[in-house]
Amino acid sequence: MSITQIPLSLRSLIESMDQLVEYRIPYLGLKVGTHHYEFRLLKEFFESFGHGEVQDGDIHVELDLDRQMNMMVLSFTLSGTAILPCDRCGEDAKVPFEGTERLIVKMGETTGTTDEDILELGPSEHLIDVSHYLYEYVHLMLPSRRLHASPESCDKDAIERLRQIEAKNDEPPVDPRWDGLKGLSTN
């Protein structure tokens, strides 16, 4: 079967997986000790996942893989910027962030996740794909407020429209039913 005979949706999935090949780490044959890896997550990385809040960015990842006899400890350090809509004006803003995460990988009978940060790999496995973990970690580390570095960088038209809306909201609403009571005497 040639690649053109594969349905388009499956073909795009296969092509996106090939883009993520650099995030697959073969661990068979790794000596006991710490091994250092570096990755750079750019627009192509985020686009390969398709759905998500982050679709562009420039993120540097340092991964220290501590290989032990029956397990591995992966320590991730991420820093950089993600391109996200500004909470103030709605235009794209470079949102800086940084953080660390840890993943424990133990060798077992089956492959699967046993806990939020523990992955079990069966005897038939020979590599670990960290791309999905990197994608999740980026989203988990995003700050709750996403703003341009300075208010002057925001879209001027959007800010002006917000000020106009705020000015209208400052005026108390008048209920016409109360107009009839204004002429009543309290005597």
C-alpha cells in the first residue's frame, strides 16, 4: 500500500508523527547514569498536535534522563515564550513562562500510565516518546494571565472600545417604572 492510498486523515496523522521523531528517545543500550537532551519547540511542533491553546511559540527544553537499573527519572526544564491571545486586547502576545516537571518511568510487565507522573513500559518497548509530555507540560505551565509585556503594545482600537464599554457601564441603568414615583409627595 502506498502513502497515497491511505485516507487523508490517517495520512496527516502519520506525517505529524514523523515530525515528532526527534522527541523519541531510545533507552535500550543507555548506560546507567544521567543523559542530557535539548529540544526546541517551535510552531511546527505545536501544529503537529492540531488542537490546543498554544499553536506557536519558541520554547527551549532541557531534559536530564537519569537511567537506573529498573527505572528512569526524566527531569524537564522548559523556558521560552508561547504566542497566545492577550487577555486585554485579544491580539497575539508573546507570553513568557518557565518551569520544571518530572516523569518517572519504570520497567514493568505492561505499558501504560500508573499515576500522573509515573509511566510503566513493558518488555517490548525500546523507546520513550516525550513529545506528548512536552506538549502537556507547556500547557500546564502557562500563566493564568496572558498579557502583552506592556499596555502600550496592545491594540489601540481594542483598548479604546473597551474604555467606551466601561464608560457606558459606569452609568447606572434607569428603570422607567420609577419615573412615576418621582411626583409623589411623602406628606
